[in-house]
Amino acid sequence: MNVFPVPDADTGTNLRLTLQAAGSGHTAVESARAALLDARGNSGTLWSIWWSAVAGELTQDRDELPTQQALVEAFLAGASAMREALTEPVEGTMLSVADRLAEGTVTDMSSAVTAARQAVALTSSQLKELAGTQRVDSGALGFLYVFSVLAELYTGDSVTEEIDKDHLSSGEMPQTASSGRDSSAALEVMVSVQADATSMAIARSQLAQMGDSLSVALADSSADPLLWAVHLHTDDPGAVRQALEDTGTLSNWRTTAL
């Protein structure tokens, strides 16, 4: 069920469009950068942050398949990156799935999928908006589907059919509901910013006062100045743009009505 951060019924679309952007890269790192810079929505932004960190870890040795330890370190990097990017992390979302993967109990991709499925099931009790609905968070479920495809590519075993049985067996489409969250945000802003780390840290504290669902992630550490991906829900995009223009050079400015 799509209730966080707003009940807008576009989680699947945002993930699909973000994955399409990721597909333009020729390597995992290139795909992660492309996803971050053209991410759609909160779900696409968070997944691209996770994928950027994971890809960076798993491509350090390209001649061999990742070891168990490499997987653990990559999943830990992904979860840490998501939490660091968010100003107000919320449990019961895809963040909780990433955290479960990073717990250290994962021994291979098969156990990782099992852990992710368990984490998704728990979201129905973690998000108060889902209490009593017997539904899971749509962002977490979307994350699980994307992760399961990655697992299939890695192991050659099909797992998405089992996930379908868990969540689509009734034939009902995902629903939306009032999120119950106090937010005046009317627009979603996504933009790339070139700025040094200190300036971006100052801007982040300013942006936190201008809206919610704020995430700031490093998209390219080799760029000079550094390249950042910013996501925010706000009712004052003009003030957001001014703050970021005072911080650095903007590109790929996008706004979407919520």
C-alpha cells in the first residue's frame, strides 16, 4: 500500500523510470550514477542511493563473483548510505529492508532474498498507516522486487514468482490511503548540485527547514566540485532553488506535483 511519504500511487512508476535511467550505464557504477541523477520520486531516489553504494563495493574486484563477506559489506554500505542521505529516516519503508540485508545474517543471495521478504512482511506493523490493513509498504515491496531480479541474475534461480504469490495472489491492485502525516508540501523537487562538501552540509540544514522527505546523496565523488543528488518535498520551490543556487551549480532541475 502506498502511504509513505505521501499516498500518491506512483511508487511502481517511479522505480521503473529510475531503473530505465540506470539501464543507460555500461557498468554497475555508471548505472548507479545515472540512476541517482535521474531518479524519480522518493522510492527511485532511495533505491538509487542504495544501489550506488552497493555497486561501488561489489565492483572493486570485477574478475570474480562477490564473496559472502563482500556481499555483507556491500549491503552494509547500501543501508548506511540510505540512512546518511535521509534527514528523517522512517521505519517500515524500504529503509527497513536495506537494514535487514545489512544485519550480517546473510550468507548468500538466497538468504538475502529471504531476509528481504521477511522485512517487507514486517512493514505492515511498522508503519502506523498500515495497521490493520494486512498490506505492506509499496516502496519496500518495490525494493524487494528489484532486489529479487538482481538475485536472479546472480544465482540463476527464479524467486519473483514466490514473491508474486505472497503479495499478488488475491489479484487485488496496490491501494493508497491517507498517510496521516502533517505536511504542507505541494511539490516534489529533484535536482543535481555541484558544490563542495561544506557548502552542501550548510545547504542541507537550510533545506530541512523548507520541507520534508529530504535526501542528499553524493552522486559523483570524482567531479570537481562534487556532484550531489537532492530530493525534497516542499511548498516553496523558489526558496529551495535560491538556497541551492547560493550553494553551487544546478542542473537537471525537476518539479512534480504531489
